[in-house]
Amino acid sequence: MPGDGQLININIFTTNKKHSHLKEKKKKLTGGGNLKNNGGNKEKKNTKNGCNNSIEFNKESDVPFHVPRVQILTRHTSKHKRHTVEKDKKKSHTPTGGKNDKHMKNKQVKIVSKLPLNLKTCEPIFNNNKDRVKTPSKSSVCYNRVKTTQSAPPCMNKVENNTISIEGLSTESKGSFKKMAETFTNSILDKEINGLKNEFENNFPNCIIPSDLICKESKIYDKKNINQGVPLLENSRVIIKNASKEDSYINANYITSNNKKCRLIITQHPMINTVNDFFNMILQENIMYIIQLAKENELEDPSVGIKYIPNNGSFQFKNVTVNYIKNIEYDKNSSIKITLINCKCNGKELNIEHILWKDWPNKSYPKSWDMTAINIYEYVAKSSKPILIHCTSGVRRSGIVSGIFLALDDFNSYKLKDNMIDIVKNLRNQRSYCIRTPTEYLFLHLQMIHYFLSKNYIENTQRLMEFLDDYDPAYKKQLDVEKNKTNISAYGLTTLKLSLPNIHPKSQN
């Protein structure tokens, strides 16, 4: 309970029986004492158990005022404490209101007796009907603070099922996230750099895909593929509906996460002969976000890709019209540019946010502590529709960002394991050659560690700092090894057969 003289501001509106207008009262709560009368009003006192139970009566009508139902926000509430409230009375008060209403603002209330309180409703519990005073309806009571059904410190936002919400995250959830992050990080530190590299190579010794899992149309319409060495998997490919056989083909795959079917779509950059298919797919899937990982200066060759987002005005691609609406300010990361566009085709219209990662190098990696991928994830994570991701061929950069997204999805749903093998398998089973090298696999883990550090889920221990120091030289050494492999950009390692499940995303819709 608050101490004597401690102010607690609670704005209360009460209704007088003689008039219905609302009057705001500001009360002062103290730990006891006698209440001074300003005179003029009658006072009825009931002594019980050595305490004064004071109830105010209206002078003119001799009818008790309504006692408002009040919830007092305090740090501590004892079930054994009992309270009742007595009001100051002034001669100048008139039941009909008027110029004397201003005196109501300075009224004070003191605790002068003890009655049991219902902790759920914060209403007095009376032993008999004589002690009971009619309370107003909920509609006549107004609070300027958050109402709670239990006493809690002001930093607490919500009390529910013994789980206290702090800044939008319950302590139970926060503890689970910390434990999961610590388990994941400790597993990485135990394996060290070489252990992670061996883990990847042992699980993914090759990228040879059985021919019966490859889409047959990909060879027929090979001019629609940027990289001829990247086969399109039949089990997860996107098929454009209500189109001819040729127009129904697009080099794109659905990616299913542990949380949602068709969570992502990975595709290549639209070319001059595929940009119409690209937007037809967007309209069909009701895409809300397009994430482009290829820099704009990579798009000078139409065989590699064309610019499809107007800086102003509009673009026309056959029966598709793309209109520029505005740039969306995003101050959190200067590497991200967001443009709102409108797409129209055959009477269907859709507003889409295009997110460009402006400076990811074509044949290299961002710094391990670069939070751009995580910032983009946080921006699009709540999308109810598939999130479209593309780089140039839709393999290396798209695979890395998709892997980070899937790992964060698993983490936020308490499903993240102490390794990322299953996440990579899931990706490669749906989009060929995603996460092709040990360097890419290491980068996924480093991104998660820096995410945990940014959220204070793990501590930056001496052991962790040593691991991060070891990463840079190991990363450069591994990158040199991969550059010496002539087919590393398309096939990665080349020894053993990779088995893929025969599941088509049609059944996942």
C-alpha cells in the first residue's frame, strides 16, 4: 500500500442522482486519519470493529451519493487490507452543477475505515445490505490509466496466466528465447569453424540432382532461364494458372517453412522475355513484398535482367502496367530502399512494396555483423502471403537470405535446433543449389549469433569473441578454396547423389 500523503492520480467520473452530467474528481490517497468536513452536508457514521465507516449523504435529498467503482493501481496489494472511502463535503457544492463545479477538481479522499475488497473487481465486500451503497454502471466510470485485475509494478504491461508481459514479450517467452539462443550458440562454439565446415560437407557432399526430379519444361523453355546450369525442381515449382503452356512456365519455387506453407517464393531476376510472367505470378500469389538482392548496376544486360521498378511514372510490359506510387522512408538501415508500386493486369490490381538491398556484392558476402537481412525480415515477417525473393539467378544470395528467414521463423516459433542442417535441407529440397558452399553455411550461423547479441539473448563472452576472431581468416581461406573450383557457382561439391522428396506445392496451398 502507498504511504501517508502519497499522491495517486485517478480520474473518476461519477453520476449524482440529482443530475446526470459527469464531474471529474482528483483524489489523494493517504494511509489513515480523520477527514475534515467543510460543513453543510449531513454525515452518517457507523462504527464497526473500532473503525469509522463514513458514507456521504446529499444535503437536499438525503440520498447517498453514488460511490464509484475504482481500480487503484498500486505496487502492492494485500488481501488482508480493507479500505473504504469518504469524500470531502463543501457548502458551495450544488447537485445541479454550475459555477461551483470547479471545486470538485480539488476534492481529496482519505482511507478512514476498513472493508474487505474484491481483488478482481476492486469493489468493497459488505456484510449486510445496510452497508452497501449502489455503484454506478461501468459506462459512468472513466480511467486515464491501464486497468488491471491484479496489482503489478508500473513496468508490467499485462498479467495473464501467471505470465507477466514486459515490453510486448512475456518473461516466460523471453526466458525460452534466451535458452534456445544459448543452446544454439554453445553448439556452434563447441563445433568451432572446422566442425561447422565438416558438418556441411558431410551432409551435402554434392549437388547432383536426379533427372526425374527436374522440371521437363525447363529444357524446352531454356531461354527463360538465366542460368542454364541451375535446374528447376518439379516438386515445388510455381505454375502460372490460366495461361498457355509456355506462359505458365517461370523459373520460381515455393519454399515452405515450419510455420507456414508457401512461406517464400525464390525466383530469378526478370528478363525482357519473362517480366510479364514475373508480374502475372505476383498477381496470382497476391505478393505483398518483393525483395531484390541484385544491385541495380548489374542489370545493364537484358539477358541477365531488366529494370522493372519505375523511379517515377510507369512501365508497360505487354498486358501488365506497373505504376510508381512513392518511396517509403526507412531510416533503420541505409542499405535498404523501399518503393511502393501498383501493378495492374487484366482487371486485377495490387499494391506491392519493393525492397532493394542496394549494396550486396555480386560475388562476395556482406560482413558477418551486417544486419540488413535481419532488418528486412523484421519488416516483412508478418506477411500473410508468400514473400518473393530474387537475386540474379535466384540461388546464392536468395538462398542465403531465405535460410536466414527460415531460421528466424524457427526461432520465433521455438523450433530452432542447435544446428541448421534441416533448414538447409528444406531449402535444397525446394530450390536447387541453395546454400552451396561451407562459406554460405558459416555465414548463416554468424548472422544468427549477431541477431542474438543485438537482442541480448546471449552474452559476448571471451569464448564467443575468440570464435568471431577465428571466423575472418577461416572465411577468407575457404573463399579462396571455393574460387579455385570452376563449377562452384553452379554445382558446389560434386560427389554424392542428393535425394529430394516428391512433393508438389499444389497440395500445400
